[in-house]
Amino acid sequence: MRNSLYFIGLSVALASCASHQPVKKNSTKSKTPVPQVTSQVKPPTPTLPKTQIQHEGNYDFFKVNIGDISKNDNTISYGSIVSANPKGYKVVKTFFPSVAQNFRQKYIILHYTALDDDKSVTVLTQQSVSAHYLVNNLGDKEIYQLVDENKRSYHAGISAWRNDKMLNDTSIGIEIVNPGYVADASGMRIFPDFDGAQMKKVAALVKDIADRYMIPPTNILAHSDIAPTRKSDPGPKFPWKKLYDEYQIGMWYDEATKQEFYNQIIPENYAVEMSTAPFIFKYQAALKTLGYGLEPSGMVDNATKKTIEAFQFHFRPEKYDGVMDAETWSILQALNVKYPNK
Ligand SMILES: [Zn+2]
């Protein structure tokens, strides 16, 4: 039915285009007879395939990817379809989905709850914060979904990464049950380890989401990356390197590149240079290039310290003092070499 309507519409459009052509009036008799059109012009065959839709329960799912997957900008892949249901009319979605579309889900943001399992469920379902998924610490095979992936959950708050702000709009939030840090007598924060079985769950979940929405490694981030002045979760014990090495999840630097940068640094000179305004400006700009929402000023303010600390939580977890030491600076440069086009 839809096919024939489409062809009729196209024919009308072609006819109306033709009517704009100036009409030549024949004042004299034509010597050559005008050829008679005997066959109808065939409308072009649409090139897009009919979308495969699978019905499961009350929901429809696209089953094919009609876009160019190398572009990450025009995809329909396996995902639920939400449609209007206007009274007295029928929404038809089985023909000609537009290639000009992309996903709203651009980021995956990882958190810890700083609560136990039960309290995590209560807070994330009954209060003003939420996440799409909650990964428990019970050693079972379950992951709780609290919010539909097509809706916003309230997990990121005031946040920024590259040109994006308020990342609730564009992200999937994953909360991981973990008690969070405790401060010792000297104020030093002690972060607890993440459970191994729980991390396997996190890895499988992140991989599934990243694959379906084609979320690049540079957009899989910690809450502290996108809100460094406010947040420190999931903290320095979160195994980013392990996830990168074993599951190809997220960003990590190449050791050789880091070592090259490190070898160029002369410790005595660096100790002097690191507190000069031009160098502070330079590393602030490098943090911003990687994605952090930091404006270079040439001055070490609280935002700068907290941003360096967030960077260290993620990429240099052995020491997170908010100081741009030679090791941290080498890692930062190596990351910007490895991920230039974000
Ligand atoms: Zn968080």
C-alpha cells in the first residue's frame, strides 16, 4: 500500500515540475510529426531497503543497520522504536527510514554509588538521582536497569567534555555498587577495590552499550572526568587499564610514546618550568584538548588541581595529588598523540 502511494506521489511531483517549463505555442504547422509517447515513464525504484523490524511483545526493534558504520552519524541499529499513536491515524515506519540521523547516546559515564546494594537501589529509584544501569556486588548474573536507554537519567549533573555540556542529555549512566572512599586521620582518602566478578559485569555491559551506539573509546568516561571539581567517582581503584587491556574498553596510552615524552624531560629544568605561567597554560590546554572542561589561564587554581587529580584517577592511579609532575605530563601528551581526532 505504502509503495503505491509513494509512486503516485512521485508521479504528481514530476508532473508539477514539468508544468513549470515554458509552453511553446506552435503558430505554424510542424513539418515533423511529434512522436507519440506510448509507454508510461517508470518511477525510479527506491534504493533503500525495507527496514527489518522485529516485534517482541509490545515493542518493535530495528534489526538492520542501514547507515555507513564508518561514519557514526547515520545509523539505525538494533534498538527499540518509539512511535506516536495519533487517534484516528496510523504511523507507518516500515519504509524509507532517513539516513540523516544519529544516536542521542554519545557517552557512557561510570560511577560508584558510595552505598551498599540495598541503599543503592533505594536512592537510585526513590530519590532525585538515577542511572540507566546499576551493577550490584552480589556475585550473581544480574544487572539492574532503572531507566530506559532512550530516556535521560539523572546521574551526571553539571558536567562537560569537549564541546558537550550537561551530559545527562547525551549519556548512558552506569552506577557500580562500591562503598566509596574513607578519609584517614590525616585526611588521606582510602579507596576500596572493586570486586573482580563485578568488573566482568561492568565490562560486558559497557561493551554491549558501546557496540550498539558506536560510542568511541574517547567517550567512555568517569564521573570525575566530566565533573572534576565536584566528583571523584569511580576513583583511582577503578581498573581502566584492565578494561582497556582485556576488553578494549575506553582510552589508554601507549607505554612507548609515554616513555619518549618522559625521556625528553630534564628533572632539574622541569622542577623550575612546571610552575611558570606559560607551562601551566600549556598543560591546561593539553587537558582541554583531551576533553576536560578546563579553560587555560596560566594559573594553578582549584579547578586545575582537581582536573589534574581526575586525570590521575583515570590514567595514573598510583599517585593522585593534583600536581602535574613529569610522569603525569608524559601520559597526558601520549594520550593526545594517540587520540588526536575526537
Ligand atoms: Zn557519580
